[in-house]
Amino acid sequence: MLKVMVACGCGMGSSQMLKMKAAEVFKELGIEVTIHHTSVDEAMSTANEYDVVIVSETLVRNFSKAKATVIGLKNILSKKEMKEKLQEAHVGE
């Protein structure tokens, strides 16, 4: 089971919506996950505890030292974009 973290600036509304979209996408891909949502500040300090980190493209640079696979999205509500980027990164294979 993959450990996934989704993050936004404050860790409130946007990350919760991102978590719901991610859950749908991973289910469609047939990948079992646990998903945690949080603020980017917390995410930066705990990223190495996760397999995948999903954030807005503007936040990707904050994870340059993370061992996790970092997925940056232009549109955090686009299931299509998330699915494509997860597949391109070979997440779950």
C-alpha cells in the first residue's frame, strides 16, 4: 500500500479537495493507498515518510530534497491531469 500526502498552502480546503480527487484517481488505477492531507510547511518536513507527494506545480520546488515521488499539478481538481502524471511517473508499478 502506497503512502500518499497531498498538500496546499494552508492544509485546509484545497488539500481536502485534492485528497478526494486523489482517492478517486488511485481507485480508478487500482492502487491501494492511504492519503494524508496537510499544509505545505508540514509536508516539507515529513515528505520522506511518504511514497508520493501531490501538490500544485507552484509548490514542487519546495520538495527538491524529498525522496518521495513529487507530482505537481497545474489544476489540482483535474482527475485527468493527476492520472496522467501518476502514470508518467510509474506510480504503483
